[in-house]
Amino acid sequence: EKEEWGVSIQHVVSHTVRDTSAILDATAINFPGDGVFAPEFGRPYFNENFHNLKPLKIGIKVSDPRVEVNPDCIQAVHNAASLLSDLGHHVEETSPEALNDTERVSELGWAFGTNWSVNIAANFAYLSKRLGREIVEDDVEPGTWFLAQRGKEQSAINFVKAQGVMANLRRELAGWWSSGFDLLLTPTTAQPPPLIGLLAPTEEDPIRASIESVPYSVFTSPFNTTGQPAISLPIGSSNGLPVGIQLVGAYGREDIILAVSSQLEEMVNWSENRAPFHA
């Protein structure tokens, strides 16, 4: 009743790259009738190939036109860049121009929000059918209800326009990777971990979570849109809390991301050297 792809495909939180790789091997499976087949490189992902990885070309992005980036998050990226250079990779501060242009980023934000709200409204209809009754406001969080109502108000024309904006971004970003870059290195978030409750919506302010979460999504959301693989690694820290760096690969290149992550893991050993505050 629904397509199998969307703007976000969740994987797992694990202590080791080995576990991440093994679980991806077990779950990344194509089924008859699937409309999208990601190309497969380097399967199985659980391997020792990272020992023989050729030097890669890696771009760095530590700023965003929408928010200020915390110095601890920037430092985490620079620390990772230094480690990558020590491993023999070529690292330089460059990134896709579309992600640095204020107008383009604003347009993408509109498209992403439109697509998100329409899909939430569609999910309400799907769940109502499964439950045999209408979804009511008390069934969901205030922010989810607000977005669903916004999605119901969107026109079909706006929804199609949003798909076009996101498709153009996919093509433009693919061009940057095709120009010779293997990975993009960014902070995972623009700010350190938020205080508990900061991202919780309320009835008085139902979109509070959406607004307050912007610093925590500016570096990750573009790749929800493009469908590219990315991974967050705990390379940095801020006031005793872990700070992540993000590695983004070309479409279908989970193998490169996992190989480089394995190299960094051997140097940092984060599963044994955790931040003072951790789960």
C-alpha cells in the first residue's frame, strides 16, 4: 500500500563498525517489486578490506548558512581530518556549492518540509485504514498533529514542485562526488547534545521541536533527501558529552564509508574510550 523508500532510512546505533557492517549485510536486501535498487559495492560489508584501502579524496564542510556551528563540533571535524590525513587520505576544505548557497538551502528547506508534512498526512490515512478509525489529536504528539494538518492543506502542485527541488539537489550533489571526491566530512550536528526536553513539542508550541531541531539536522537532512549513505562517528566531545562527525559517501558507496570508519575506529577506539557521560 506504500512505497518502500522515503526521506530517511534508519539503520542501527552500535558500539563498533563491525556490528554496523554485519547488521547491514543482514538487512540490506532487495525484494521482487522494489522500485529502487541501490548499487552494491564491496559486499559483504563485514570484511577486512579497510586494511588495503587506497588513498581517498575527502572534502570538508564545517559551516551552514542557517545556523552558527559550535566550536567543539568544528574541532571534532578538524581532529578527524587530521587522522584521515595521517592515514594517507587527501583532505581539503571544499563541499558541494548547493549546500553553501542561502537561497538554495532555503528552497530545499521548503521542499523538505512540504514533502515531510504531506507524507505524515498520508501516513495518517494509512494508519486510519489499518486501525479502522480516524486518527485523532490525542493519538499523536502536538508537533505530529500540526504537520499532518499542514500536509493536508498542501496542493498536489506544491508536492510535485517539492519533488523537483529535491531531484535537482540529488543530481547536483552527485556531480560533486563524480568530480573526484570519495567522501564529505562534516559535523553530525551544529551544536552539542541538547538539554533533555528542549526538542519536545507542546500544545502551546507544537512546532517547537521542528524549530529547535534545526541545528541538529542541517548537516544530515540534505542526505535524507539525496538518498546517500552517511555515518556518524564519536570523534569529539563537549563538556563531557560525545560529539559526532559525519562521513557521507556517493550513492551506494556504503563500502567506502564503512572502510574509512574502520580505519578511524582502530585509531580512536571509541568503544573502549567513551565520554564520561554515555548510554
